[in-house]
Amino acid sequence: MTAKGRVHRYGNNVDTDVIIPARYLNTSDHAALAAHCMEDIDKDFVKKAVKGDIIAAGDNFGCGSSREHAPIAIKAAGISCVIANTFARIFYRNSINIGLPIVESPEAVKDIKDGDIVSVDFEAGIITNETSGKTYKIPPFPKFIRDISEAGGLLNSLKQKG
């Protein structure tokens, strides 16, 4: 399992209210959520993001409320992975549950710039900044997390095993 795309870079404490503003929480439609993803922090995000792109951010990404809408909006916007220094705990769990791959790597985040092309090999545990040529080691995803991501989320994974 791999991800590869252009990086959209953000800072520390990106909370769920800027990932998907509360005024759009009256829907659970994934496409509608994706249409407003990140708009309060980056009004052009949905115009710039293409399928496969990656978000890189600082500390405490996904802090704030425990809404599942935030990782759903990111995934539905086509983002293949989020790399951050750290994640808010509930965001981390919600991301796994909906099949959005996320990894913590302060070393990679320190070097990755907005617009860089980055790939992530989740099984081997390697982030490659293809723009700079640098590589970063991360813990490989355990098989059960890879299975959840590849199935598109926890519920789909359980149905497949059913």
C-alpha cells in the first residue's frame, strides 16, 4: 500500500473546525463535505487538491471536536495520506476507522515544503520526498491497519471478513 502526491502544507493545531467548518455539518454526504474541506484555512484547497495529494502539518493535527466529518472530508477530497508531527488522538482513531492513512514523522514534516511530491510506502515504512530525494523511516503500518485502509474503512473491512 502506497500513497503519492503533491503536498499541501499547514502549520500546528489545525482543528476540525477548519478542516470542515461546523456550518457544513448538516450533511453526511461525502462529496458535499469534500467541497468545503479546509476552506477556512485555505479557500483554494479544493481547487488545488487532486486525487492522491498529501497533507503535511505540524503538531496536534485534527484537534478540536471528535467529529468523524473531518477525516471523511479530507479523504473525500482525494487526499491519500496526512503526515504530521502529531495528531489529536480522536482524529487519529477516526482516520483509521474511515480508512484515511495518517503517519507521524516530525523529521519528514520539518523538511517537506508546500508543493513537494512525496510518496509513502506504508508496508516498508518509508516516506520519500521525491522533490528533494530525502527519505524518512516510519514504523510500518501493522497488517490490520493496512487491511482497514485498503478496504476503505473499518466497517468495510469487517463486512469483507463477515
